[in-house]
Amino acid sequence: MKSIILAGGVGTRLWPLSREYYPKQFMQLDRQSLFQDTYKRALKISKPEEILVVTNEIHQYLAQNQIEELGYTVPTQNLLKEPVGKNTLPAITWAMAKIRTKEDSAFVVVFPSDHLLGDEAISQIIEAQSLAKDYLVTFGVKPRSPHTGYGYIKPGKSLGNGAVVEAFREKPDEKTAQKYVKEGYFWNSGIFLLFTNVFFDELKCHAPHLYNAFDGKEPDYKSLDAISIDYGLLEHSNRVAVIPLNSVWSDLGTFRALYEAQHPDKEGNVGSAEYMSAKKNYVYAPKKHVGLIGVNDLIIVDTADALLVCDNRSSDLVKQLVNRYNKQGDPITKFHRQVHRPWGSYTILETSQFYKIKRVTVKPDQQLSLQLHHHRSEHWVVVSGTAQVELDGETHLLHQGESTFVRSGIRHRLRNPGAIPLEVIEVQLGEYLEEDDIVRFDDDYGRS
């Protein structure tokens, strides 16, 4: 069996934990990220070379680095980088087309990379192959309660271990959700088992423009319509089956879902804090002492540069808050203080109008691009490791405690030639300190 992992979402409803350049599937709140958990799950049914990852161009190195942390190397051709997000149907079709170039017929499991899923689901997926020879198979979750944040699936004629899908329903209001639960609907898990022949037959019938776009060629991805597999294919096909998923599952799409997936204390609280007459609260503030007195049902999320306080029952509105920041052009929705790059990462320690202080960490045998800045100079101080510094064509080494100054307009490059991470304190000085003041002349990672 082949596996497709969809890793292109940005998780706006979990801000400020999830940001555009470091979304929820890559967050390592626990020992491993949801993406890494998904990759390990896919390994139970597929070899590393049989796993395709579809992600955004800005997340490609996050995906690659996190796979390498697990001890595997993703083949270049198996990491599909969307230049722009187009929802699930184009992403799945792209990966399915890649698989079809190697095998005419194959079973393919599609995993979202940001869901909580028990490993017991794997046996159900394997057993569903016989049904997938005739149907596009989706997996439904029996509702634990009426929920307005999930799509629903109405099952129809029985197929033994599953049923023909009679209808897909959008996220309902509370009253409609209660009706769906009473009538035996399932939550839509977003997990699919697809047989290549059935998938492309149905795609050709119900989405011929997309079928033609991927028929033996690389498409102009940016020109494709953004559409989900539900809207674009499943709702139009009469060859869709649903199998009840007998497994732990959550899409972890909101703080309410994140709260429900935890193990609360006897008062229903989740997170490290001192609680006094406080119940059913969720707290994430790893670097602060937090005390809650006389409050209930609160979400409190504290990061280095942002604080969210909201009612647990209103956590769906976080997405609207993010949209408000985006309209203001505020980068708080895009970056954390720590920003990951293919060569390592940097963390903003302090910033003002005319200076910015960063801690720059470069992985062994990696280097930044050869670049210059028009509006800022930089002072580098080596904290640990050895730095190879190129300034205006001349190269020299800096050791712990040594420093150098990079004037604006000078071509420069920082490299780690050692076997341990290089850590540098960078002080930027100038009237404009944003990341778009970079002119690159050479880059190992193909960035413009």
C-alpha cells in the first residue's frame, strides 16, 4: 500500500501556537509533532519510498527536517511542494498521478498530518482494500456528542463492513448537529483509502478539468481551482463508501478539541497552573507561573510574543481573530519568535525601531545564502561552535567569544564547518530591519 500525507494546512484556529510558517502539524508540544506521528503511522503500511508528502513550499524544509529526525530520508520526488495551497483535491490528485506513473494499480491511503489517530485504525484500513476495489472509501467517526465544527456523513445501503454514502453534510448549527447524531450520521475524518483505477475513473467523470490537468504532465498548479475532495469529487460520485472508524480520533482543529484530547485533573483543568475555585480551564504557558482563581471554561495560551484568552465555548472564533490581524498586515500570525530555516533557525530576542537582536543557530555542515542587505548592518558574536565567515570574498574562522562586523551593502555568508550546532548572537542596526531586505546571490536551497 502507498501513503499520501497532506501537510499543507496552517491551523489558524490554534493561534498563537500555530502560525503560518510553523503550523500545528509541525508543532512539537510533546516529544514528537503530529506530522511525525502521521509519518510513523504511514510506515506501518508503506515503505519510506512509498510515502508521498504534499506540503506548501514554505513548509518543505520543516517536513524534510522532521522526517530526518525520525531517522529517514524523504526522496526528493516524494516531497511535493505546492506553490500555493489549492485544498485537498488537487493535492491528492497530484500525489495519485505520481503514484500512477510507477504503478497502474495501487491502493493508496490518504492521511491528514494534523489529526490525532489511534494505531488501531491501521488494521481497519488494511481490511478495507476489498471494498476500495469498487468504491472510494472514506472513514467515519461515530459522534461522541453533537459538534458544529465537523462535517457529517450520512450512511445508506449496507456493504457489510461499511455502507454506501448517501450524502455529505456541511458543518451544521447545534440543532442540526443533534439531529445528525440521532439519525446515525458519522463525523467526516478526512482519511481515505483509494484505488488508483477507481479514483481516476471517477475524477475523469466528475472533475474532467482536473483529470486533464494531471494526465501525463506537470500542471500549472497555480491556475488550478482550489477545491476539497468532498466538494469536487465525493459529493458527485455514487461510488463512495464509508467505514466506521473504531479508533481514537480528533482533528485537533480548535482549542476545544485540544482540551478534549487531554487528561484533565479532577476539576477538569488541563495544563500547568495553580487553580483555586477554577474548573474546566486549558492553560499553555510553559515559561510562566500561572494562577487561576474563580474562573471556568477559559483557554489561556501564552507564547513569547502573544497571549490568547478566550472562552472555551468560543474557541472557533480564533480564526476570525487571525483574519483581523491579517487585514492589519500584522506578521504575528505568520511567525513565532523562533523561525525555522533549512539551515537551522533564528530566535528574535529583542527588537526596537532601529535595532534587532537574534540568536542564530546553524546546523552542522550547513550555510546561509550568500547575501547582502541595503538598509542594515550586522554584528555577529560566536556563542558556541565555530563560524566560517565570508565577507566581500574573503573567508576566515571565528571561535567562541570572537566577533565580526558586516556593513550594509557587503556580500556576506555564515557557515558552520563543525560537527556541533553553531550559535551566534546577531545584532542588526539600521532604519529598516525586515526579512525582505535580503538580496541573495547563491543559495544551497534554491531560494530566490
